[in-house]
Amino acid sequence: MYFVHLLIQFTAIFSVILLLIGLYKPWVVLWWEHRQDRLKVIKLYGSIAALLFLLQWFI
């Protein structure tokens, strides 16, 4: 169970790092999209980070 908790925590922190990078240069983290903007970065990586932090809280 400790491994799952650690994996969720690492993934959440990594998504926050990608969120910060994407706020500076969105094309770096959204390279597969035709149109990269900061709102898409916030929606994708912000929601992933929020969900993982909530999941970490409840596990």
C-alpha cells in the first residue's frame, strides 16, 4: 500500500511540475495538440493533479 501511495504522490507532483512548465510554454507539454494554449494546460494537468491529490488524501 505504501508503494501505491508513493506512486500517486510522485505522479501528482510530476503533473504539477508539468503544469508550471505548461503555463510558461504550452507547446512543450501539449505537443500532440493542434492548438496549444494555457487553458488546455490548466484543464489537463490541473485536473490530473487535483484528482491525484484528492485520491492520495483518501487512500
